[in-house]
Amino acid sequence: MSPKRKFWGWGIEGEGPPPERLAMVEAGLSHWLNMGKLEITEPPQLSDIDLPAPRFQLPATLKELGHSDDYERLSHCYGKSYRDIARAFARKFEHPPDVVAYPKDEADVVRLLDFCTQERVAVIPYGGGSSVCGGVEAKFEGDYRGALSLDLTKLDQVLKVDRDSRAAQIQGGVLGPALEAQLKPHGLTLRHYPQSFEFSSLGGWIATRAGGHFATQFTHIDDFVESLRVVT
């Protein structure tokens, strides 16, 4: 089971600077900026947030794929920009999705998209949630009943590897570390390391034409893509 991630920002629950480190940073900033003592804001807790009730529910045939609890909705509300994290620390979780769904295969994706089309539900694809431009926020215009965050992280497998041609068929929801771990036994690497590597997905890299800051010669993910299979 994967470690539980923070719903309000980057990283794993329980990880972060200790109180004495925060106090040292506060003292340094207050001195250098001549602003007096600065207040250290504690991260939000689930109990601090009062979310509106979901505006729709999945039907019985899809219910096993969906979640509407506060943790799931809050952790899929924002990306990881400064604005996102600042709003989270201010306890302002605007535009949370109504349902978070975890498809296990392509057929699940098709069924979920069919339902959302029929019921006028907006769909936001979600990989690692590292967007810094509002790409995962359920803020939209139009006559929609609500929003569904389509979390693709269960589609996380390297399906085929052709060692001779150095090609692989890979599902889009795999995060960077898991992708490299599956390629390593074949003596291969994708050699793509964006700053968000730990918590971003292959599908997200391709959708945003991500660049890898450790790469040389080939720096963008589209240099490595031979073909795509997508569901719309």
C-alpha cells in the first residue's frame, strides 16, 4: 500500500521540517526582513474543512470505483502551485470534485466517461496532481451537474518491453519512480526526470509536454513518444 500523501500540499503525511527548523527559519526571516515576529501557520487538518455535499453519486454499476470522502475530495482539489498551497493553508478549498474515481482498466475509463457524458458531469484527468497551472482544479464553465476527478494511478504498469528497439508500452497513470523501477530489470531507463518526478505521471508528462532538467539532447517527453492510445 502506498504511503498516504498530504491533502494540502507536496509530499507524504508526517514528512516535513521539524518545529525547531521552522522556528529557525522564522527567526531568520523576521530579522532579515525587519518585520517583527512572524506567525507560523500550521497545516490544515481534515476537521478544519467544511465541504459541500457531493452534487451527484455514481450509479451502483460504478460505485466501487468512486470515493466521496473528505480526504479524497480535498487531495484532488488542487495542484501544487504556490497559489494552491496558500489557499490550502488558508483553509480555502474552492471547487472540490464531487467524486474521485479510480479506474482499473480501459473499460472502466470508458464506462466512467459514458456516465459523465450522459449525466453532464465534468471530468478532470488526474495523474500525480503536480500541476502548477490549475490543470486539476474543478473550476469550469457550462451547464454541468458536478465534477469527477478521474485518478489514473491504478493504470500504472509497463505492459510490454522490446529490448532490441528500446521501446515499451506503458500505462499513463504510472508515477516516475514506479516507471523506472519496472524498466530497470530490462536494463532500460526512460531518462526523463522533471522536478516533479516523484509525484507526477507519464500521462501527465505527455499531456503537458514536460521537460526533464537532468536530460541532455532530448529534453521533452514528446521526443520519446512513438504512439498513444487514448479514450475520449
